[in-house]
Amino acid sequence: MRITISRSRLLYTVAFIALAAPMAALAQTSMGGQASSPDEAGVAAADAIAQVVVTANRAPLAIDKVGQSVTVLTQDDIRLDQETAVSDILARTPGVSFSRNGGPGETTSLYIRGAEAAQTVVLIDGVKVNDPTDPGAGYDFSNLTSGDIARIEILRGSQSTLYGSEAIGGVVNIITADATRPLQGDLQVEGGSYGTAYVKGAVGGKEDNFDWRIGAYYNATDGVSAFDKAFGGKEDDGYTSAGLSGRFRYDLTPTLQFDERVYYTSSRNKFDGFDTPTFTFGDDNEFGRTQSFIDYTGFNLSLLDGRLKNRLAFEYNDIDRRNEDPDQGVTKFSFLAQGRAATIEYEGTYAIAPGYQAVFGAQSERSTINAFSPLFDPAPTKANVTETSGYGQIVGEVLPGLTLTGGVRYDAHSTFGDHVTGQASAAWKLNGGNTILRASFGQGFKAPSLYQLYSEYGNTALRPETSNGWDAGVEQHFFDGRVVVQATYFGRETRNLIDFVSCFEVLTGACAQHQVSGGFYDNVARADAQGVELEGSWKATDALTFTANYTYDDVEDRSPGSPDKGLQLARRPKNTANLSGAYVWPVKLRTEVAVRYAGDSFDDDAHINRLKSYTLVDLRASYPLRDNLELYGRIENLADKHYETTFQYGTLGRAAYGGVRLSF
């Protein structure tokens, strides 16, 4: 406890210094303001330069001035990876692992630096898309495909100062493509193993005072049995999904802009689980339908000759889930859920003086849930909460090459009360920019979910989960940037974790207090994480490149009195690694070998069911027939390795895919 208090005091002291330092510079010459939108149009122009990031500061900032640990995936990175599932793309980045309950389209949980899946904030075009109907308010990556995505930023570490609840492990910021020419478009068609078909297209245009773009995709596969065939699964569990994204921006005046974005997906997946009549795990005829709609409507206003950027937005996240089981006799529905989150947000970015920038804002979010399991719940869970917050952060280059960042946030929750978080970071460029030292300290919190508060197992006395996280690292460039290596040490302490307390049939102690026979949610758990992330890239020649990363992630249960205390948390391997090598032949054919490794882990906290380590090898190739026409193909899991990310759930074996891309 003393350590936590000491670190918190240190955090606020550093944050205060970083906030106060630029005040003396107010009288200096003004500078051009930065855009304040989470994916401002200016980023599209800068997207070819991966050295500009948005997520760390909510505004574009050169990556060599960012003290936090962040990875940027550009449109070229996504295209060359060839994967359609975003979770598979993210798993190639440092500090990220995932588990999936079967093949494509099955429930997919993402873990950043070993944090719980529900402790990651996911943004799509500026809208937070965490699911209010999920028991922990997490985000299921099963229906997120690469589609018309142009950029992904992964911000690691506790980041609640700018992103609020759930940002204990980190933030995944997904940005769809912008139009860059008067008229442009692209088309992609792909097919392959397991009856897979994928079609994606987009069209858009950019004029002097407006731009627009519409993208759509369709994805279908026969899949594999979600119940692993190695354990007796016999039928394939197919999956189909379709999606639409759109953007429209119009300059009402030279300083006022209207900004509209929409994102819609609809999916159907078969899945296996505990069959309703027998309640035994195995093949099941159950299937689910999910629809998700996201809307962003905003206005951007530039003042003071561009020094002050203002953004006022309404953000809406709507998700409907329906699971059906033909084997049920009473009702065909096994689960029904509707979740809504509506947010009004103001954000400003002010260029205080050369090298100094302030980001500040306020939000009010109202989340609702209506969830019902007809065979198990006595009544639907219907509830809503409101969370209002304000935040401020300042970035300043206090010395040549040394950039400090400090920020504070205040949240007021309609159920549990208020909460304060803060963060501070530093980035120091040395040796002509060839050496960059980074360090950050951030706090995170996660508000109790609507289900944890108001379901039949709910507990309105729950407190938010909290974390203190830190990292420190070095980035070194050699041979005019042809070799780049990075090393980062990180740690996190998480307290007041919410877990389910089982009560069985006897109402005693806390169970009697809560008057429940099955159990209830309570703040009973703790977890600590520490580890190392190593990254490297080598441009051996203009045609030959190598990239690699390795993560050691030791995340342990530290709950007082727990029989699992000291054990690694479930489904999170301590060791993960990625390696790739690509070569462009004189005939313009590009070939690549990619290797992904995940060490041993366990499916449960008690370490009863081991998930063995695995290594997957993929081959990729692409060939440009013309400047705007490309053939491509890949073989995944070349060695046909059998592996599990979730116990007794199946995964894809060897598979081959091929397609064509056309642009105009």
C-alpha cells in the first residue's frame, strides 16, 4: 500500500510540473494548432509517415515525442499482412495475445500486457465500442474485419486519463480510410480453404470543401467445429458477416467543419457449448445473430488563427445480440441482449507556444442494458448509468529533445461515485535522434459493468477496478535507420478486481448480506504484471527486410487468500514472439515468411487444463500485374499444427487463400 501511495504522489508531482512548465512560455511566439479529432483528416495525409500518432495524446503528435509505448499499423502494413481478422493482425504486435472459442466468428478476447479482455478500450472512428451487454463491458473482436480500415494504433499501459473506464491494459484505436483524390475506389475479392469467400470494396472522393467515402465487405466461411474435433466435434460451425462504413466531411466555413461517420456490421455464427437439453459440453445446434451500429456526428471549429481547435460530437454505440437454440422446448431464444451507449463530448487542443500543446475536454456518457436468458433469469436485466468526466493534459518540449507530458482526469459515476486518475510521461531524443529514451506512469480504472451492478447477481456497492502502470524503454537506430531495435520494461498493479463469488445453497456471511443463493459480484481480486517487450527491424537491402518482436509477460493472481495466488492468469502465455522476413524479387514478386509463437498457458486460474505452446508458420506472396492491379495469396499454418487458445475449442489447420486487388 505504501508503494502505491508513493507512486501516486510522484505521478501527480511530475504531472503538475509538466502542466505548469509551459505557463511561462505563454508570451512566446504562437504556433499552428494541432487537430483535435481522434482521427483528424490531417492524419490521413500523414498516414504515409508512421512517425505520427494520435492515440497517445488524442491529437497528432510525432512518435519521437511520445513517452508511452505505442505501435502504429498503417494501411500498407494491413494490406501486406493479408489477414481479414483484426485480432490476428494485432497478435503480431508486441504485448498482445488473444483467445478464441473456435474458428472464425467465434468469441474472441484480446489481452494487452496480460490485462483482462474487458480492460481494453476499443475505438472505431472516434467512438468507444465496448459492449454494454457484456458481463464485463468488454469488446468481442470476433466480428471486426480489416474491411476499409486504414490505420490501427495500439497504445499499451494504463491510459484512463484520456480514455476513461476500461483503459487499464491499453487502447486499440481503429481508423477507417479517407478519400484523398477527387474520385477513387478499390475492390478486393478473395477465396480459399474452408469454403471461405471475402469481398470488399470502397469508393470516395475529395473536393475543395468536402470529402466522402463509403466502404462495404462480405465475409463467409464454413469454418471448423467450435468443439475441437480432437475431443469429438463433428460438425462445422459456419460464419457470415457483412459490414458498411461511411464518412462525410463538409467545410461549412473556412474554420467550421461538419463531420459524420457511420459503421455497421451484421453477423451470424454457429457455435458450440453446453447443450441445453443435456448441459454437457460438445456439438450444439445453437447459433447467434449480432448487429452493431456506430454513429459519430461532430463539428470541428478552428479559432485564434488555428491555435485553438475545438470538437463537439455526439457518439452512439448500439449492439443487439440474439442467440437461438432449436433444441429448446420452451422458447427458441437462449439469450437476448440490447446495449446502448450515447456520449456527448467536447474536446479542445490549444497550441500554447512553440513546442507546447494542451488537450482538454469533457464527456457525458449514458449506457443502458436490456439482457435476458429466458431459461435461467427470473427477469430481464434492465438498467442504465451515467458517467460524466473532464480531463486535461499538456505536452511540452521543456528542453531541446526532451518532451514531458502530464494529465489528470475526473470521473463522476451515477452509482459508485467519483474517481481521479493521472499520468505523466517523458520522451528524450539523443544522439541526433538516433536514440530515444521513454518512460511513463499512468493510472487506470474500470467502472463496474451494468451486469455486475444490476443483474440478479449484481452488487451496487461495487468499487471501480484500479491500476497503476509504468514502463521504461529505449529505441536505437543504427546504419542510417536501416536497423532499429527497441526494449521496454513494463509493470502494472491492479486492485479491487471484480470477480464472481459463489454462494451455493447456504446463505451465510456476505451471501446472507446480499440475499443471493447463486452468488454475487464483489471486489475480491488483485493481479500484478511485469514483463519485457523487445522489437527489431532490419532493412538488409532495398529488397530484403526482417522484423521481429518478443514479449515476456508475467501476470499473476495476487488475490489475498486465493488458492490460485501466485499463478499465471488464464489464457495468457508468458512468452510470445513474432518473426518475419520479406523479399521483393527483381520481377516485382514479393514473398514473405511469418512465424508466430505462443508459449504454454492454462485455460483456468487453477492451472488444471494446460494449453500447450505452438508455433505457426505462414507464407505470403503478392505480384503487381499493373500499378493498380495485384494478385496475392497465402498459406496459413503451413505445418498443419493442432493448437488451442481455449481448452477444447477448435482452430484452423493448414489453409490456403488467394485473391485480387484492384484500385482506381
